[in-house]
Amino acid sequence: MASIADVIAAAMAMIGTPYSWGGGGPGGPGYGIQQGAGTRGFDCSSLMQYAFSKAGIKIGRTTYQQINNGSAVGLDNLQAGDLVFSHPDSRGYGHVGLYLGNGMVIESPYTGASVRVVSLSKFGAKAARRTTGGLAMGDVNAVLKANGQSGGEAVPGGFQANQMVPGSGWSKQDFEAALASAGFTSALINSDKSLKTLFSRAVQGMWTADRFLGELKLTKWWQDRSDAQRKYDQLQKSDPKEFQAQWDAKKAEILEYARTQGITLTGKRLDQLTTSILRNGFNESQIKALVAAEFKYNPLALYSGVAGKAVSDYQAMAGAYFVDVSDATLGRWVADTLNGSRDSAGFQAYLKDQAKKKWAHFADKLDAGMTMEDIADPYKQLYSKLLEVSGGEISNDDALLLKGLDYRDPGSGNRGAMTFWQFEDALRADGRWLKTDNAKQATMGIAHQILQTMGLVAA
């Protein structure tokens, strides 16, 4: 025959089940809605509905319905199996739990938490209903004892009810052995005052390791650390030799990767990065980004690896587009190339955009795929031929070259490039022209023509 003990046992069996808003019902845990859509579990009222269904009792689905089920009972007259309510609002009560006796309540509290047992005072009960009708009490004490509730102690969430029975003759050594199987050792526990205090309570109270781990998840130590950080601390304390081997291997891996990238990492900074990468469990892309962030461009330095190639390529590309790139800008582009967020195609597009702003009259040629070096090449050839200088001696910022490429017509005021004959006149007007063989030959040719005209020399 069904009893109140069956209701309590059904609820206690769900300890550790996640809270899921709108999830669960008489059939058991289920996926919820909205913030509960991705979680299979119970909300507060569906846990009650499920527990009572195991004794054949139907109650409403929501707290606002359940506050009207059964009959009211005073908080000073509670018995095991009563529904208790908290969080009053304009419609009734927003939260419900199941009273267990001994001043304890089982509840499914809120998103991110799991089914757990708390004290009646912590639950904050404001009202109660008795929906058990004529059900016999049954052996509630046996159910509570089987679930670690003798003496009225709270049961933390995060573990199964059948794991709550302390072993007979439980000793500190037994407890440490159980914790070690879960990755916890005395060295780790003793490294933190709060963990040490919790451990002492656990041994004195003959908790199981599972109960200790449940309480541990509520501590600041646990909540302030990611899973990777906890594993790092556990390994460091539980197996120092293996920890050091992994640390040294990761350090060598980081150093070699940095070398291929052309980044120098040494001493304290390398150790800091190794610790950060291991402790935070960074993946490959995160490691690349972290190492790339160490790149600091120095125009006087010589770089190797990926950084060296990027610096060389980007400087050449900037020269080809006649764009002055600051050291800070070049450094950012190289660093972003190292971390994979930008590449040479992006840098070329950036340079082309800058060149179009500076040389607007060449925008169509730049859009067609030409660089400023391509556009300037015919002017450089004419320059080299007339002034008899090597093409390699004509820099991209040569004043005479730039004059030819950026000319404003005095008549129309339009900006553009000189025609070749205009540029040739500009070259001949340069003082260097008169010192060239071209000028001498041209002068001799003109003199010969004059003498011919005068009849002083034969034609």
C-alpha cells in the first residue's frame, strides 16, 4: 500500500537532477521551455507532481495550482509529506518544496542548481498544504536514514541518494582513499584553508566522499575555478612528478612554436605563459593567439620565421603602393597575421585603399590590379634614360618622380599625372640634365645644325 514514505523516497531519488524551468512531470524528468529548453530535469512544482504520483496522488502542475490542493496546515504543525511554499507574489507562491521532517525540505531550486535538501529556515516557508489525504505515514525514518538524513543534516545536491550511506567504521584514511579516486588528495585539501575546514567537518560527520564533493561545489574555491583550473591544481598537488613532466613538455612546445613564429620567449615570461596555458586548458587556437600577443614590432630588430616573412612582405607591399605605414600599424598587422585574424590579402586591400585616398586620379588603375610601382614604372624608365641614372637609384619618394605622378594642370586645375612629354621637359629642366651625355649630344647636335644653316659646315 502506498504511503507518505513512498512520496519522500521518490523525491529523494531525484537528488542531483538538474533544475529545468517548465521541465518534468508525473512521468519523471523532462526538457523544459525557454531557459530550461536544453536541460532535462524538474522545476519545483513538477518534482512535487512526480513524487506524489508515485503514491497515486494527483496534484496541480504549477505552484499556483498546488497552493489550492489539499488543505492548509500551519507551519508549526508540519509533518513529513506536506507541501511548503515560499516566494509569495500577487498570484500566490512562486516556489514549492516537500517537507521531510527534522526541519528539512527537498526542493528543485532554480536554473543552474539541482534537486537538493535544505533546512526549512533556508527554504523560507511562508505557507503549507497537506495533500496526502488518508495515506499512511509509512517508514519515513528508514527512507531518511537511507538517504543520509538521520540527525536532520542537510544533503547537498550533485550526487545520487544511494551514495549517501556512510560506511561502517569510516576513518580518515578511508575517506582520503575515496577522495583520491576522484582526484582529490590531502595535499590539495591542505593547500586551502576553506577546503581543510570542510574536510575536517566531513571526517567528523562521517560524510561519504560524494557528500564531500557535493558540499565542495558550493564553496568559493570551487566556484572561482574552471574545470581546467581545478584539474591543474589537483594534478599539481596529487602527482607533482607527473605535473612537472607535463609542465616541462608544454613549455618546450610553446617555445618551439614561438621560435617558428619568430617570437622570442625566455625566462619568467615563458614560465608565466606555460602556467596560464596549462591552468586554463587553452586549445591550439587560443595558444596561438596568446603567443602572437607577445609579438612587439621593433624596426631595428631582425625577425625570423613567420614574423620575419610577414615583416619583409608587408614592407615590400607598402613600398609598391607608395604608402607610408607606421611602425605601430605594421606591428599590429604582423601580430594579427601571427594569430590568424588577418592575412596578406587583407593588408594588400588596406594598402590599396590608402593609395586610392592619396592618388585618387589613379583609382581606376589601382582597382584594375596595378600597384603604384606599376604605374610609376614608365616614368622611372624615362627618368633613368634622360638623366642617366640607374633605375634602382630612383626611390619611390623621389621629388621629381612624384612631381610627374601628381600634377595639377594650370589651365583646368585638374589633378593628374604629367604626360610623358611634359615629364621629359621637367627632367630636362633639372640641373642634372646639363651634366649628362644626352645633354652634351643634344647641344652638339643643335650647334651643328646652326653651323649648317650658316653654311660653315658641310651638310
